[in-house]
Amino acid sequence: MSKELEYTNSNIQEKALLASLDSHLIVAISDAVGRIIYQNENFTKILNVPRNSTIGQANHLLNALIQSKTVFWEIWKAILAGETWRGILFHKSDNGKSHWLDTTIEPVKNEEGQVIKYITVGSDITNYYCNNTSKNSIQCQEKRLIENFTDDVLYINKYGKIINTSKSAINNSYNSIIGLYIYDFVNPVNHDYIKNQVEKVFTKGKVCKYQSMGLSEKGNQVFFISKLKPVFNLDNEIIYATIKSKKLKNSAKATSQLKAIETKYSNIFQSINVGILVVANSVGNIIEWNKGAELAFGYSSSEIIGEPLTVLISKNQVDTGVKELLKAKDKLDNDTYGDNIEMLGLRKNGEEFPVEFAMSNWQNGKEKFYCAFMLDISKRKKLEEKLKKTTKDLELFLYRSAHDLKAPLTSAEGLLHLLKEEKLNNRTTLLVNMLDETLEKGRLLLDDLAFASIISEKRRDITMIDFDEKINKALVALNGIKNFDNIKFEVAINQRADFYFNQELIDSIVQNLIHNTVCFAKPETNNIIPTTCIQINVSDTHAFITVSDNGLGIHEDHIDKVFDLYFKASTVHTEGTGLGLYIVKRIAEDFNGSVRVTSKLNEGTTFEVQLPNLKEGNVNND
Amino acid sequence: MLIDDNKIDLFVNQRILEKYNPNVKTRVFNNAISAISFFKLMELNANIKSVAIPDVILLDVNMPEMNGFNFFEEFKQLNFMNTRTIEIYMVSSSMCPDDINKARNEPYCAGYITKPLTVNKLKKVLQKSVNIEQHEPFKKII
């Protein structure tokens, strides 16, 4: 009886207790396999499900409440072991409302110690909890770097999603970061690298470390080492990984290493002869200055640091110089490799000098830095100038020499003419004629030489070319040389546009090419009529001059030498100076054209010359 | 009148002239300065003017101190040029187109002959010019 009463009493008490709990707490009872067998009204309210829909559904309770698998696993482990689990769970219901639940899950055992039921009691602490964590959420939105969670351990899945944090993190109310990705907290620069590391951890089960740099709240640079460690379950499967970050600043070893590196680089930076200057983006002021730059510009570092970059640019060039710099900066900002910039620099003493900058940049926090490696190119410029002048002088010297050498030759020729008028015997006549030939050759050679030396001078004088006239003129000029009368000339001119070039140079090309065919023509026989074909095609951009013959041809061994200075293909045919084809080549190459020769021994030779049309508008000013 | 710094050229040219026409009187100068002095002297002495003033001058281009083109500068300063026309031909071993163009642009230069001078070249130059008084186009004889 008393037992019965006791039972009734306890039953009544229990009921009263349950009733009061029911109104305050969320209560659910599930069976051994997790099927809900009881739920109170609060429960259905929070889960936002119809009262009966959840009953009998396996694990629905846990699924509904535990959105993080780690937590689920933790709970599962605890209740399987017959222990009570207590913690804060987060639930986001279908209607978008979030709830924080301080939850206890308690197994109910029978006499044999078997778990037969679970009682889940939760209290909605959302209001209180949110107030407490709102600050942290804001910080989360600011995407604080993961490195800031220095003492905490983060649990991540293989996608980098943070599934839980260590106790201390929870106590510090960092819970709000659960469900976010670690990438949200990492400097975007490192994303790819860390992604690789995470993958490695999950696929290979290896421990990985990475170093990163961040900014502390005061804006100092802080180095971190983060350790990624896989966590296995009993079946040796990786279920999640932990990340633990350590501030390197605290590590004396790392600091000293860093210091050593820094001293090394700053030493290199300071002592190197190449001028280097660093400019901060925001203001364009110089913030670093080395010895090389000091030598070049004459400013000491204390004088120049803080000054705008423009003090270093020649006053006349400030506008263009700044434009160039901005262009280079834009290029760098777009991650393309910056060009080298040439400009006139300005020394402290007012001297101007040509300078070349190679630009690079980097980013530290929000600030962008630009580094300019400065090369003083005044020496190079001077040498370039000197070379140009020397070349010109040489050409002039050659030209003058050829001319002055010609004067005595012509005098001798004059004398020879007089000598011919005297009464000579046969032997002396022979000698005089030989002398005459020799002098003639010498004169031709000097003429060619003089001409060759001033080819580049000719580019100033460009006029319209009449190829018809040019070829006729050449044929007239060549009329009289040995063999000329035996040759049949075929001329085809196809001119679609006006062609502009230097008259004399065209004369020279046409004459030299034709002369060449005449020199190397075969003697006339019944089968062969020595023929020279001259084809000229003119387009808007180019002229193609093709001169081909059916002459002796050029031996393979010699074909690449025909354009060489003073090269003569045969000793039998000694007409010409050995300069003709050289001149043709020089002209073509001086004007960015080309020459080509194809030949077959005993069948003939073809020369193709391509010349640019120097019509106005086509002319490039170099 | 022949002006050339090279004595051999002078000699050759003189001989060629004699061959061309043995009756031609020649006066030779081995530099342009003395030729100019000669003209200046004649300006002062009006009497011998008509006899001594040459019909034709063969002028070398490349000469020390005063070259052919400098000669023209001085020649223009002389006064008697207004009354008489002297035909001046430049004679040079140079076939340099610059020189030829410069000669062409020189108003007092009648033509350009390349060395060596020959009887044929002389004929081409002088045949007309002795007889016809009118102004002739520039002659380029190579």
C-alpha cells in the first residue's frame, strides 16, 4: 500500500514536475534507436513542425537539433557510452528563425544497464545568447583572420568549413564562426595554398603546416604558423581536421631568423649600386632610398625620404614622366609585368641625366608599395650617340677617301689619253691599253665604294620612282660593257601603286642586278639565246624586283657569299668590282627590305629584291 | 681659263684644249684665289678688259683654301659680270650627286664635266657656247 502510495506520490510529483518543465523547456523523449516517442509543445514550436509529424521518426530530433556533424558525433559518442551530454546547440528552423538551445541529453537505462530511452531537455537561451554573441558576429563579418584565433583549435571538414571550435573558443563565444569557411578568415592571397594543404590533409592523412603573415590589431606584422592535423575515427577514416595557429612573434627563434633575413636584405638594399627607391601608393612619396640612388641623384636618404617622386624627374619631362609612371603603375596593378621606363632624371645639382626604371610592386595590408630599380643609362646613351657618330664619321671618311683616291686616278687617265695621242709602237700601245683598263677598274671600284658608303644618307631624299625609266636608263648606262649586245632583255612591270624610294638607290639596284646577269651570261649558241628577265611588281607597301637569267649560274658553295664585300664568283669573268651585289644587299637591308638569290649551275640565277614603299604614311621614322 | 690645284690635271686639260683647238688662248691658275685676284686686277685696269676676260672657265671643284663653290661666292662680287657672260664649267673627278646638284643650283655655273677631260667632252661643251650667245641649260658631261 505504502509502496503504492509512494508510487502514486512520486507519480504525482513527476507529473507536476513534467508539467512545469513542459511549459518552460523543450522536452523530447526518444527510444533506444532515436525515434521520438514524446515531444512537448515548445519542441514543435521551435522546430516549426506539426505536432505529430516528427513522432516515430528516427533520429529526427538529433538531426533537427544538431546541424554540425562533429557535434552530432560527439553527442552520439557520449550517449552510446551511456553518458549525459550537455552543450549548446544551434538550430535554424525552416521559417528562418534561429535558436540557441542549452541542451541536456540523458539516457534512461533499464535494470540491466541498457539504454532504453533518451530524454532531451533544452532551454531556449536565444535572447540571452544573441546579446552576448552579437559583438562577435560583427567581428566575424569583418572577416578576421583565422590567425587571430591563436590559442584555439578549429575543426574543419574537407571543404574547409568550420564545424566546431575548441572549448575555449566556445567559451569566448566564437561559436558564431561555426558553419563558415576557414577561407573567410585567411588572406585571399593564401587561398590556393591553404586549399592544397587542406586537400593534402584529407587525402593523405598527413600533418601540414603553413606560414602566413597577418596584421595584429595595432597594425604590426605578425607571423603565424598554422598546423593542420587530420583526426581519424576507429575505422581509420579521416573525419575532420584540426587547425591550430601559433603566433610566431612569441617564438624567439623565428624572430631571430627573420631579423637575420631582414638585415641581409636591408644590407643588400643599402649597399647595392643600383639605385632603388620605394614609393608608397597613397601619397607618391619616397619611403626608401639606397646608396645607389643617392649616388645617382645626389640626395641623401634623409633629404629625400618623404619627398614626392616628381622631384627626381626633369622639369621639362614632369608631365610625360608622370604619365609614364602612372601607365607603369596601372600595368603593375593589373598584375602584368611592368615595362621599363626611360626618362630624364634630375639631380640635386640640377643636372639632367637619362635614367631607366624597372618597376615592381607588392602589397602589405591595404597599402600598396612600388619599387623602382633605377639604372643610370647615361653611359649607354653616350655610347649609343658615340657609336652613331663614329659610324657616320667612318662612312664619311670612306666616302672622302674614295673620292680623294679617285682624283689622282683621273689625272693618270687624263695623262694616258694624251699618251695615246703620241706616236707609240705596238708594244707600248699594248701597255697603255692595259694601263687604261686598270685605271678604269680602279675608278669604278672607288665610285662603288663611295656610293656604298653613303647609302644610309640617301634615305632623306625620297621621290616617286618610274621603273620604266629606271630600267631604260640602266640599259643605256650598261650599253657598251662587254657582252651586252648579245643579251636579250625581257621586261615586265606590274605597277599597281605609286612607288616612292630614292632614285639613285633604285638606279644602283637595277644596274647592279642587270650588270651581274650580263657578266655571267653564257655565250650565244644555236640553242641558247642569253636572256635576262626583269620583273617588277609594285604594291602599296612593297616593290618586288626580280631579275633572272639563263646564264652560268652560281655554284652552291658560293651562293651564300655572293653578297659579300669584294666577293667575285669567278676569276675568268672579272668584270665588276665585287661591290655590286654587296651594294644591292646593303640598300635592301638598310631600308628593311630583303634580297634572295636562287641559282642552278649552268641553268641560271634569279635575284629577288624586296623593297618597302616609302610612300608618305608608310615611312617609319627611324 | 683653267683653274685647278693639280698641276698634272692642269697640264692635261691644257693639252686637251690645244688639241681641241690650237688657236685657243689659255690662262692657267693653280688656285682659285689667284684667279679671283686676277679678275679684281682687271676691274681696276679697264683698258685690257675686253682682251683678257675669258670666254670659258674650267673650274676644279675640290681645291684647298678656296674650292670651286667658294670661287662662285667671290666671283659674284665682281662688277663686270653684268656686262659679259662667262661660261663657267665645273670639272671634277667626283661623280657625287650632291656636288652635281650644288653645281646645278649655282646660277653662274653652266655645266659640270667629269674628269678626265677629253677632246670629245670639250666638243660637247663648247661647240654651241662659242657661237650662240643665249643662255643655255645646265650641261652635265660625264
